[in-house]
Amino acid sequence: MQDKKNFYINGKWVSPKNPKEINVIDPATEKSCAVISLGSKDDVDLAVKAAKEAFKTWGFTSKEERIKYLENLYTLYKNSTAPIDIVFLRPKDFPGWNRTTWGTPFTCYRYAVPHLMGYKGRALYTDVDMLNFRDISALYKTDLEGKAFGMVWDALQDNGKAGTKAGYPRGFWCDSVLLIDCEKAKEFVDPIDKIKSWDKNYSYKWEVMRKLGSPHKEKTHELVQELDPRWNSFDGTNPAVIPKGYDVYSKHSPKWEDKENLEIDHIWQLHLTALSYQPWHPKYTPHAKATHPRPDLMREWWRLAKIVNSL
């Protein structure tokens, strides 16, 4: 029998102010199948207060941005077997940050997570342009073997130093899915005020990678636990597999058709990286649905979009 006694208010599962439980009866068996809580006036007041506060920023987001967030939420909650708390790290919620060297408006907020967690426990960061197909709690519970971070190794990623002349092969730790031991991460992540006012000519993200010894995978393995690549499948591919005959010292990425593509049933978390193929993005064009190299992934996105729009 399921236990659903808490309420989801202001991004957290909270206990009722005035607990009052009720059994949910399965009409097919006429037996109790779950226990839920009845909300009181105090619970409603708390929810309304949180909603009014959230509307100060949420009310000014575009329809496309809302769909992106809701699809991400839907797939995470749908596939999780454990209660999860989700917080969106959005620029509007972090005023005063120096973002001049960031690749995106949210690049370095992920490294504020240990501070936001009080350097205790663990947290899981993922980019928002993802669809989850597997129990996210399994990723959260991954054994980090005493290391500060868990990331997927992308063997084909340009690390900024790749190239025959530089003498570096391609390959990089992908922090778009980042499992964090917040206490251990403290030795690698600077105090929040330093991150906020970062004034170097490169993003703070690269500072963390430098401290971790990237792009040398053999060195960073002592500090980073490698996650299964299916947790961060770039547009349906396996980022950990080097195509046969591909020169890892090349400055050019391999062709799409040469990469190892995963069947949709084997993708645990899909990362839609190409902006023109993200249906919620302004650069998306109607014909992208037909021209995407993986039409099965586009069909799945639109199937989920219909579900979200009906909620």
C-alpha cells in the first residue's frame, strides 16, 4: 500500500500542518490502496503564499520555457520511486552574479549547489534540456566511492586543448549531469562570494575542471566517479564510445552517423543539445521534427508534450 501523506509546497515535500489521514479505496478490489492526507486551511495558506511568491518570476516566463520545465518535471516524477525535491536554478533568482564569461546564462550555478546545501548531504544537478526515462533515484544513490563528484565521461568532447599539435586527445567530464557529495566538494569549490564575483577571462566551470586535473581522465578518476553514459545521452548517442577509425587527436567532431546510437529503450536520460532540435527553443523550426537524425526521439518528445499540455 502506498504512503502519500506529504504535500508538495514551494519545491519541497512537507508534512501537513494538521495531520488527518484518509484511505484511498481501489474500486476494482474495494480495498485500501493508499493513504493520503487531507489538507487544512493552514496547508492551503502555505501553498497560496508559495504560489504568489513563485508567480513574481514564473508569471513572466514564455510558454516555451514553461513547457521545457514541465516536461523535465513530468519525466523525473513519473519515473522516480522515491520522493524528490526539485529546484530550478534560474538567472532571475541569482541577482548580482558576474556571468560575462559563461557559455549560457546558468553555466556556473551548479557549483553553488554545495553552498545551497550547507555543504551537507548529496545533491544531483542536471541541465533542464533533458528527458528522463529511468528511476532518477537510482542515479542519486550511485556509489561515489568516497569521491566528490559523479559525471559522465564524453570521449568525443572538445576540451579546449585537443589537437595533434597540442598533444591532447579529445575527452572531457560532462557536468550537465552532476552528482555531488556536498561535503567533499567543499575542497574543490570556492566560497560562494568568489564564484559570484568571478572576474577571470574564463568561466568558473573551467576553474573547477582545472582543480580536478581535467582533461586527463586517468588523473581525474581519483577525484570523479564515472557515471554510466546512459544517464547523459547526447541526442541519443553513447558519449563514451569512440567511433571505429576516429582520430581522438582531431580538432573536428566525428560525423553523427559514425557515433554509436542507443535504442530509445536503452537511454536513461536524454540530453537534447542541438538548439534547432529543441521544440521549446526559439531556433526550432517545424521541419526539424522530420529532419532530426533520430525521428523516434522527436516523436517521444511530442508524445510527452501532449501529456504535459493536458495536465
